[in-house]
Amino acid sequence: MDDIRGDETSGDASGRAADGDGIRGAAAGTATVPLSVLDLVTVGQGRTATQALRTSVEIAKLTESRGFHRFWVAEHHSMPGVASSSPAVILAHIAAHTERIRLGSGGVMLPNHAPLVIAEQFGTLEAMAPGRVDLGLGRAPGTDGATAAALRRTDRLNEGADDFPQQLMELIRFLDDDFPDGHPYARIHAVPGPVQATSPGGVQSAHRPPVWLLGSSGFSARLAGTLGLPFAFAHHFSAQNTIPALDLYRESFRPSAVLDAPYALIGVSALAADDEREARRQVLTGALSMVRLRTGRPGLIPSPEEAEAYDFSPMEREFVDGWLANVIHGTADEVRTGLDDLAKRTGADELMITANAHGGDARLRSYDLIADAYGLPTAS
């Protein structure tokens, strides 16, 4: 295996300075840290994937106009209510409808793919939207074991996670086109990519997608710190591990050509509405969806009416109460207070908000209200 630290920190020829690649974003309005968006392209009952994708475009355009820093999508499979199985395809579509907001994966599940394929996909995205693309990587399958086996054409699923550091370094070498002489892949190039600059008449691209590591436990936190990479933690579904993982990331951090200090983003579920009752109605749809997913019954996102009428068992009610305790919801001011408290408590450098609800109107309204609460620019 290549040295895990390797050439990721040797020099800065690929333009990986933190500010240059948009890792550190300036807080706008009265937000204490940059605000970003994680979109799952959720599909509600009575709606189609086409409608869900159109809503994602609307959210990207709205949040760009309101000064949010990033818009990421996450790889999921075999979940009827989540239409984000192909992040690179979705991001290409979003790129065609936006101009400034950073676009990325939160994340691509590296063990599901050959590193060369990811390097090619995100090299293509970078060519489409120069200087705006982030490559966030996770080591989980983003699905159940049977689906992961179908994706990877193997039943040896643990091998993919265990090989993650080696796969990561292979991907980085493809992105930088710097396999050493004698390596089996030394004559293989990810295109679009740096090799085009070394061809006759070629011009070096000013950017390459910065790599982020994602996680919900300590493994990726330690790896991101060791490599000096930015780290994104899934607080929205692993809240109990947030502070331990961030502490581990900061303790493990070694300065690199990418970052001279740790940079930690956390994903957080948050939804604002015009009143508390409506916010509760909307977030309950996501909670019921999670109950069904955790009990092997994944489906479309239920409507607020169905969620309110659902007869939760005592065990399901306990799960829902625990789940909703980590979803910041209420009026815009209440959500702002919750987000500010979370940022202060965790020391996060950036908050990435995911608003899961049945309908697109509720999600759009939520991002608008949150932007208003922080005094972000008025939508154009």
C-alpha cells in the first residue's frame, strides 16, 4: 500500500490551498459559521423522482441566491424515498442551473466504485463547473448488505471498508496523475485531469476537486486528521458520536498542503416553518420514514397527514422521540438558536443543513426562513 500520507501533502502544484478550493467559506449576514445544504432528493408519496429532482434544482438556486456556501448530495441505494443514487449525474444537472454555490458529494461511497471511475466523474464535473466542486468520500455502502453486494459484485463487503485508506490514496493519485514510475497504473490517466496539461499544447487546469472525508464514527475522523483533510461528520444520524469524533479529528490533525488547521463540517437535520406546529408536522414525516427504514420497510416519504395519523408502537415512539430530539425544528428564530447552540457546543467550522420532509414547498420555505433569520442576502 502507498504511504497513507504520501504525496497528498507534498507540494501544492494542484491548487489545493484551503481558501483557493473554497474549503473555508466566509460567514454571511449574522451567521457565526458558513451555512450549507445537504440534499437527499427525497421523494414523497404521490410524487415522482422527476418532481424531486426539480425541487433539488429549486433548492440549489434558492440557497445560492441566499448566500449558502455549498450544496451537496449523498449516495444512497435501494431506498424508494431517496433518489440520489447517482451523485455525479445530479451534480452535473445542478451545475447547469447554478453559477456560484459550491457543489459536491456528501458523499460518494468509495468502496462501491473503482477509484478511476470517481476521478473521471469528478474531473468531468470540475471541467463543467471550474473551482466549484467538492469530492466528499465515505466508506459505508449507503445501503443494506445485499444491495452493496450487488453494487460491488462481491459478498466480501468488509474488504471494501478495510481497504478504504488504500482506495483513497489510489483515487488521490488518479486525481493528481502522479503514480510513481513502475506502478501498474503509471500509464493510466483520469481524463479530464492533469495529464491534459502535459500533452502538446495542453494547459493546466487551475483547480482539482478538494477531497473531504465523511464519517459517523472515529475511523474517518482519525484518517482525515492524519492526512490533513477537511472532515464532515454525520451529526444528523449519529449525534451521540459527534463530539468524540470531532475531538479525535482535531487531536489527530497534522498540517498539510490542503489545510494548516482542522476544518470540521457537521451535517444537521433542521427545518423551520411559520409556526411550531407546522414544523412538527413536517419533521414527523421524516421520523416515520426512518422508522420504516430501520425496520426493513423503506418507502416513499409519507405525507404529514399519514404521519400524524400513524399509530406508533411504544418501541417506535421511543425511537421517534430520540430521533426528533436531534432534529432542530420550530420557527425560524428557534431554529437559528438551535443551530447557533450546536455550532458553539461542537466547535464546528460549518453547518450543513438537511431538511427532510414530504413536500418540496416545506423544504424551500425552511431554507428561506433560516436565511431570513440570519440576515442572509434577499433572494434575487
